[in-house]
Amino acid sequence: MKKIILGSASPRRRELLSQIGVSFEVRTSGREEIYHSAIPEEIVRELALMKAENVAGDLTDEQNEAPKDTIVIGADTIVVLDGKILGKPVDEKDAADMIGALQGRSHEVYTGVAILDYDAQGEKNVSVHAVGTKVYVNPMDEAEISAYIDTGEPMDKAGAYGIQGRFAAYIDRIEGDYYNVVGLPVSYVYQALKRIGAF
């Protein structure tokens, strides 16, 4: 069995990967991540690959050789409204502005997943994929937006909301993978790991 490493500090990604029965360890890298694309699907693919490569690079530095019999998973999620990326809010006003912009309409959530599969000789096979989901948010009044901000839930999340938390009350519907919006398209990840013989 190959060792599986999740290169993400996100507690939601850890929960989702555990939920589908995958045994893994978590490693993160402090290396800088800079993307060059302007297309959402390409941005998340680029960032996911960078995260995975950075973790693999740290492992290589520690071991003085490429990882062996190891799979490294990197992931990145962005929220896009009218072509503009909504990151994590810097403060409560920023969160309120984001929620105000999202309410009453639809937006897209993209997650990129990069899987680095190292064989027994340290040779690497790379797979990079992006999943998109369309999310429709019901209209919200100022009191509802303010009450949601007061929960503190928006502050560490792209787009200033968590579909799996209190914000579920305001989700009209989605088109696509729900778990992708949470932060990891786990069905895709499971099938990809199964294809490369991780189980």
C-alpha cells in the first residue's frame, strides 16, 4: 500500500477524505504559491499542482531523494462571481460585501486537485483536474447577512461562506458536486486513487 499525503491545512478537506475511508497523513508547505493563469479552472489546477509539488519538494529535501511508494494530493478552491475571484474576507465588512454580492444570484465554485503518484523507484506520474459547481443563493436581507457574519463562520472561507454550515439556510440549489463546494470533490479523488491502485 502506498502512503497517501494530503497537502492541505484545510480541516474540511481532512474531514472529507476521512469520510470516504482514505488513510492519509497531512503535510503542508510554507512555500509561496503564485499563479499565472486568468481562467478559473486553470488557476485552481495551477495552485493545486503547486501545493502538491511544494509538499513533495519538502519530502525530497528531508529524504535527499524523491518520495517512493507515495501519493501526494494537493487541492485549491476558489469562488468566482462575474469572473472575479472572491478569496477569504480580510474583515467583517469585506465578508458582508461578499455575501451581499452573492445573495439573490448564482456564482461558481472551482476546486483543482493534483495527484502526484510516486512508484517504488521514485518515478512520478502527475494527474491534475478541476471540478466546477454552480451555486444559487437565495435573496438575503441585511439582518440575515449581519447575523451570519456574527457567527464568525465566513472569516476563513473563500467567498465568505460555508455551504456545509449555517449558510446552508440560504442555498437555493446547486448544479454539480456538493462536496466540491465544501472543498474537495471526493468522488473524483476516490476514483482517481482507485485507478492508480492506491487501495
